[in-house]
Amino acid sequence: MDTYTDLRDWITKVDSWGELKRFQDVDWNLEVAGIADLAYRKAKGVRPAVLFDRIKGYPSGYRALFNQLGSPKRLALTMGMRTDYSGLMDFVQAVRERIREIKLIPPKRVPTAPVLENVVTGEGVDIYRFPVPFFHEKDGGRYFGTGHAVIMKDPESGWVNLGTYRMMVHDPQTLGIYISPGKHGDLLRQRYFERKERIPVVVAVGCDPALWLASTMEVPLGVSEYDYAGGLKGEAIEVIEGKSTGLPIPAHCEIALEGELDPDDNRMEGPFGEWPGYYAGSSRKEPVFKVHSIMFRKDPILTCSPPNRPPDETSFHRCMIRSAMIWEDLEKVGVPNVRGVWCHEAGGSRLLTVVSVKQAFAGHAKQAALVASQCRPGAYMGRFVIVVDEDIDPSDTYDMLWAMATRTDPEKDIDIIRQAWGSKVDPLIHKSSRVYYNSRAIINACRPFEWKEDFPPVSATSPELEAELVQKYGEKIYG
């Protein structure tokens, strides 16, 4: 099993596999993001991570990394898993088992750290010293925060939360931050603002990939992503104490900003091209993050994970993780015979979920659909949940559409859930809305339970015959 120490060691490992592309002399204005997007979507074979250097207007060594977790092998490395799996469902099952077995390991405080190689405070603070990209053509500004972790602490319990929430640069010392309602960062923010208090905040960029991954996941309320990432790595994440905030800062991150959110200072944030593939969130006034100090390593790496029209890197790794988490939640609440779950990339990992079950009783398919649509990993801004029989691979789009086209009776097999947990980035929610509800369709694409044994048999090469033919003629068939 491959291991790594920090982001730089991770990059070296990925490069040795041939999964890293390098570019130089590219413009931060649209070009870096456009190249990274094309390198992912148009890749023939493995979708590469992309590292930029000598970015226009910046010295050599000030780099930007895109598409970190865009392949199963890179995601497996980050999660401390084997890197060889036979297919998507095999990998999703392995991710599920990995998540289930994680034992939380709290972070370890250290006296000094690589991130302290350079420290700038006061008037010397300038976000533009880093090659902050302008990602999409209609964005409202340059976004420093896309592949980062926003660190906050509960004012009552002391719980430390890390989340990835987009951050637009207003000026050299100020950023806007958007946190979707209901997210853990939003719950913490409300507690401070109800007290009329400013919020101590750290923004960490270029973290250990396991820590960044944890910050993007549905880690349970009250569990610190530091502890979760430590569990993924099998060792404690090293941290230092922030001088002005007292918050734990990743010792090996590339860049860290210390400052505070001011409840009385709100400025227009956005628009930003979001993960459904639209500029749906428009522009609204959001709280401002005022930067007091910057810490950064020599030759810092700005990690970037801008959402794009799917498929993109953000949808890929979240599809894997979310599929595994929904599968685990289905079984935890007692839904039997689950054979697979796939959160489709076309829906950005949230809008289209497919569950495969071996039906055991009347209502089994609907039970699976309802749970998948409302468990924590599936509840936020879903749209469609489709349940298929065990002979259907949920990750195979043709399989899923064939099942829905031939086994779904629209009159009886489609139900609607109304007033579910939505988001302002939903393109179907009007920009004037103040409350973010959406609806869900749950679709039963299984054979009717009451006469499934009499359902017409499938007219296709059987698995047994396929195996026999492949063994006998495989080289000619696939050659």
C-alpha cells in the first residue's frame, strides 16, 4: 500500500505513476482553469492532476495544482487504500469499508512548522502575492478559496470544524465567503453572530490531501475533520496554534490565512460558476473575512478545485465518497440486500442517485429510495433517486436507463417529495428566493415485486456464457 507524508510527497508519488501533467507560462486569468478543465474532460485514459508553474506575473515556484482527486488511484492513495480495483462498484464498496473502519485520531500540536517559513502581518498582507485564478468567464472576481479548508471552532463545545466554502477576493486583505445554509460552517457562524461576536477563522490551502478530502465530506456533526483525516492516514495530523485566533493550523499546509469574520461587514459575493454547471447563485451580500496574517512555505502551491459543468474533478471524488456513505446509511437503518449505489457525475454527485437492490418484500424499492433521498449524504439538493434490480450496475448509465425505460410505469412508479433541503446554487430556484426548498423524484425502476418472477426474461448473453466466450475467444473479441 502506497503512503505519503504531505502534499509535496503526494505530488511526487502521483508524478511517478504518470498521473501528473505540468504546464508553464500560462495566464492566471481563465487559462489555468480552462486548461485544467479540458485536461480532465478530454483525457484519453486516466484523468491527470495538473500542476502550473511560472504563472504569468508570478515568480517561478509559485504554483497552482488542479484535479487532485480525479482518479480512483489518487483517491485511494489519499484514503490509505489499495490502488487496484476491478470496477467502480468494487471501489465504492472498498471506500465504504474504509470509512466504516476509521478510528479517529486527534491532531498533534508541534512547536514549529514548514508553513512558518514566511510570515506576513498587518499592512504587508496581500492575497495577490499568490497566483489566484479567475476561474470562469462570468465570475464576479478571482477566487482564492476552492481547494482549501475553512477552520472554525464552536464557541461553546470547542469542536473544531473544517469545511470547503468558496472564497472570493475583494481586495488584498479581504475575502468574501459563501456558506450554504445548513452546512456545519453556517451553524457555527450563526452561533457567533447571535452573540454579536466576530468569528476567529483560519483558511488553509495546500493541506495534506486527506485533510482537504475530509473537509469536503459529510463528516458527522461534532466530529473534527482533523480527527477524521488522522484516521484516514493512520497517524495524527500535525498542527500549530494560530497566534491571533488560537485555532489549530495544519503544520504542513502550503498557505494559511489568519483572521476573522465580521458580522457587521457584508459585501457582494459572486457570481461564481457552481457545481451543477450554472451561475445559479447570482450575487448576494455575504460576510467578509478580514486577513490579519499570512503564513506560507517557500515556493507555495495554491490548491484549486473549481466546480465546472460535470464531469469534473469535484464531482468525481464526491461521487465515490457520497455513493459509499449513502450505501452505508441504507444498511445502517435496515434496508436489506443493497447491491450498489452510484451518485452520477452528471448530477455533480448530488442530483442523480441510483441504488441497486435485490427485492425481498413489497415496498422494498420505495424504502430504499426514500432513505437514499433523505439520509445526511443524500439530503442536500438532491433531485432524482432511481432504484434498480440487482442485475443492473448502478454505475452503468445504459444499464440504468434501460431499466428505467422498460421497468418503470410512470403512473405508478414515480413519487414526488416536496419542500426538501435545497440550495441557492440550484438553477431551478429563482435568484429572488429567500427560502431554498426543492423537490425530489423517486423512481422505481425495478420489476414489479408482486409478479417479478413472471416478468419477461432478459434477452442478452448470460453472464455464464459471457465468461465462457471470453475465456475461449477473449483475445479476438477485445483485440
